[in-house]
Amino acid sequence: MGRWEPNAPERLSRAALELFAERGYENTTVIDIAARAGLTKSTFFRHFQDKREVLFGGSTLAGLLAAAVAGAPETATPLEAVARAMDTAGREVFTAERREFSALRRSVIAAHPELQERDALKGLALTAAMTDALRQREAAELTACVAAELGALAMKIAYERWIDGAAEDFGEAARRALDEVRAAVGR
């Protein structure tokens, strides 16, 4: 694969994931990742600040969720706006083509405490992005926080179901999980 080929961030992410699975996270360097992707170390650092970030996609998902919440119809409730965000994530991020990559990513993260910590921080950032977007829609503070937290929990449940093959479509799995979470809270 030549350096001029497109999709450098995706190539780097895939190369990193393969190497982390083969050698372990600790035994893989940025130079190894760049070489596997057919790129240079400087290209790696143009896209990612460190080797952890290569698995977490920067702030792309947070921005996508916030934009979808902000773009929900004015009449949408906070939970409806969050559901819209999860539908958007399903169409644009959690596609059938990404399921295998996501399953391997999950196993690599599960094997490394440093990556588990980064994954938890990423989850907090996603919740914060949805909370801020709901606040900008003029949802009350507590309402914005609760809706975003319920949405984050539903996303986590949907992600697991989607990776494990219990759900074919992420957006549908997320809506179902949101309904289940909402029903559980209502009890």
C-alpha cells in the first residue's frame, strides 16, 4: 500500500488494532503501526496524538452525537433527541462493515487496563457532548444530564448487543435499549 492512498487514519487504526492483537499493546510502537499501514511516523502523528488514541477516533463520535442532538426537531423531547443521535451513530459509525473491527477492538481494550481507562474517559466525553447539546436546546440542567446518561447507558448496551450479533442494526438496538432503560427507570 502506497503512502498516497487515501484513508490514512483508518489504515493506521486497522494496523494498530492488528498489531495490538498480535503482539500486545505494550509491545507495539508507533513506528510499527506506521510501517504496517505503509505510512511514516510523522503521518501517524498528523492524525493521532499517541498510540492509545488510534483506537478511539479523537472527538469524531462526540461531535457527531452533539450535532445530531442539536439537529433534532424542536418538538423532540431530550430523550428523542438522544435517540436521533444514536440513529445517526448507527448509520455513520457502527455499520456492518465495522462490526468485525469493533469486536477485535473491544477484545484488545478488555486486555489492557490503560486502554480500559481511556475507553471510560471517552464514554464520559460522549455523555458530556450530549449533555451540552441538550443544554443548548434549552433542556433543564437535570433533564439534560439524565437524558444524556440514559442515552450513554443505552449506547453501551446496544454496542455490546451489536458486536455480539444479537442486533443487526446499531440504531435499532440503541432505540430498543433506550426504551428498556427508560422502562427500568420508571419502575
